[in-house]
Amino acid sequence: VAGFARVEPELVRALEAALGAANVTTDRAVLEPLGRDETEDLHGWPEVACFPATTEEVSAVLRLANEANVPIVPRAAGSGLSGGAVPVHGGIVLSVKRLDRILEIDEENLIATVEPGVITEKLQQAVEEKGLFYPPDPASKSWCNLGGNVAENAGGPRCVKYGVTKDYVLGLEAVLPSGEVVKTGGKLRKDVTGYDLTRLLVGSEGTLAFLTKIILELVPYPQERRTLMAPFASVREAAAAVARVFQARVTPCACELLTKAAIAAAETRIGPGFPPEVSGAEACLLLEVDGSDADALEKDFLRVGEACLAAGAQDVLVAQSPERARELWRIRRTVGEAVKRLCRYRELDVAVPRSRVPDALDAVDSVLGPLGIRHISYGHAGDGNLHVNILKDALPDAEWTEKLPRACAAIIEKVVALGGTISGEHGIGLVQKDLMPLQLGAAELRLMREIKRVFDPRGIMNPGKLLPDGEGRLIARDLTRRIC
Ligand code: LAC
Ligand code: ZN
């Protein structure tokens, strides 16, 4: 894609005419926070921010941007962890802030229709009041937006039983860079008419279109739940126990692996909260089972606990009340943020088949150990999804910059060899795009580039994200082999 145009005063005036002057700003104090998300070390500057309130207004902005060849960066809450919302080429940040209505909770069809700016937990609370459940629960659920969740195909602890965001999106309304409005899917659980454009747009990280309406499937709210913790004497044992839990033929609604360092980081930040037997152990599994039948749940709960003990757990502790369970989950949800405040870091978000979680952890150790680089890894082990936080600690800047890309590439090569993937839930965005050729072949990458061109011929939608910059411009494979 050739260079983009700058945002000229004439374009700002046209945007103001379309949205009203109050909903368009070039004020640097407003633009500054819109230049970053939750990914460390990244900051861009949008030239102008737009706050549309209707699909028609979104369409007007996209049409103007496309005609002027100016980048559009869709923006929801900015909770992303791969730099997807960072405006690296300037241009227009197009916010979902005023598109924040729950349009309908259809209790006959168990379907919600929302605008992209609705806070995830707000929808969850609204449907829960009606005995319904929207399960995907990213750690940032109290402030992230459904539009961002759909754009990134967000996950979370409960996805191990209930599936990730894409499993709930039945339909979308989206605006193409041309300004055309497209509708995909509908209030339909069965719909095989043509290519599945819904699935294509989910997880497209704002690089294809701007989402204006989302149709989401709901399920009955599971009234009963039990939360348990199993401490282990080693990370390896805890990791190996994960597959054993599922072999007991129970699907827990969460199966999280936490290491001692991960727990310590969270407890240092918000105060102690885990039982001492757990915080003192090398690692633990945080598990939850849920359902609507208390007796059946009790059986599942016992099977999970027994599977942990059979796999070598030092103990199995049960949260005594819903309040206690909530406290444990609050600590779990703080881990990511707490680890990221320790020092400079780079996070990988790999996923492997769950039985390979111990091998994935070994792979990380085998690459970082010899380099003397520490990592804090934790996450959705039941999904085989680990957040590997590689810590800079006191490593000099030059060494960090030199070693980090090769270490990341070496880890990803090993993960891919285990049947794994670069990103389980945080997306590719800016920080992982150069790793893509380690997993995808030339044909797959070509298809993705061509899909991008069909939706967005001028390349204005969230430029610089998801796809690697140039064919073959990657860290040489031999080089990565050399260090591991
Ligand atoms: C978590 C987020 C960071 O699982 O995905 O903590
Ligand atoms: Zn996560």
C-alpha cells in the first residue's frame, strides 16, 4: 500500500459536518490516550478522533477516509494486548464509545443484539437478570467492549467449557471502507447460505470492516458452581494434571494454571487472598465446575478433585462461598496486569493441544534458560493457552533488543512443532505479525492478503496490523536454531 494522506483541515470539516462538531476532535489531550492500548511500549498518534452514534455516521466517516486515502483505526476500550488499536500510521481513530446500546435481549430466541461499545460485563449482568448467560470472559471484562471482543475473537477462563467469542456471534452489521453496510448471519443457529462472512469478520482485528451491530447467542445461566484450587510441588506436575482432569470426563468451566511467581505478582498488587498452601506451592490449578443440577455438580466436582489428587496435587481446597470464589477470581484476573508492571516484558500468547502444555513450558524454558531470561507463564491451561511473559529484568537494553526477537521466534517454532499456534486469544496486531510466517505457509498468507484486498482495496483499515509487512522478511530460521 502506497503512503497514506494526512488528515487535512478540509477532511476535518467534512467529518464535523457528518457527525456534528462535538463528535470530532483534534485536541491532543483527547488523542493521547487513543494512541495506545494495554500493550507495553507502543504509542502512536491519531490525527483526529471521531465518535459516531449511528451506522450512517460510521459509513460517512469511512467513505470520507477512503476517498482521502486516510487510515481508519477502529477503537473500542483499548484493552488489547497485541497493539491492535495503536494508530501506527496516524489517521482517524473511529471510536465505538457512543455506539453503546444493548438493542435487544430476545428471551424467546435466547439472542442479544448489541452495539460494539457495550461493556462485556454489562451485557453479562443484563442477561443474568433474565436467567441467561453470555460466557466469554476476558480478564478485562469489567471494562472491555464487545466490539473489541469480536474484533479480536477474545477468550477467557470460561471458554474451556463454553467456547470463545466466535462461538457466540450469530450475525453482524459491518461497514466496509467504501461506506457500504453489510449484514452477515442473523438470529439464526443454522445458516449455510454462502461463505461464512461472520466468521471471517470475527477476529479480523479491525483490518476488514467496522462493526456496528453484533448478534450474540445466549445460553441458560448455570445456577450452581464450585471453585477449587489444587496446589502442586512443581509447575510440570500441575501442567501434566490438566489433561488428567479432562480424562476424568468432566469439562470444568475453568482450568487455569498459575505459577508461584504469577500469584506473588497479583498478591503484591492487591493484597494476599489465596490460601497459604496455594500461594506457597510452586504452581496451582484454579478450577471451576458449573451446572444447573446441584447433585450432578457435586459428582463432577469430586471427580475433578480426585483427578487432581491422582495427578499428584498436594491438596484440593474448595471455596467456601460465592464471595470467596469471587475473591479468588479477582486475584486471577489481576495476574496479567500485575506481571506487566514488574518490568519491561514481552508477552507471547501461545496455545497448544492441552496434552502438550508441559512440553510447551519445557520449550519456553529451553529457549529462555540458556539466555538467562526469566518468564512468568500462566493462563488457560485447559485450553492449552499460556500467557508467557518474558521479563527484561536487569538485562541491558541493547541485549534485550538483540535477544528478544530471536527468543520469541525460537519459542514459536517449537510451539508450532507441538501443533500449536502463535496466539490463542490476544491476537496478532502489531507485536506478533512478524512471527506469522513461522506458522502459516505462503499459500495461507497469500489468501489472507487477498481477502484483505477484497474488503479494503486501498488498505486504509487498521494498516500495519495482522499481516506481516513483507514476504520473507522474517527472522532467518537458522539464526533461531542457533540460539536454542
Ligand atoms: C489473562 C489475560 C491477560 O488471561 O488474557 O490474564
Ligand atoms: Zn487470558
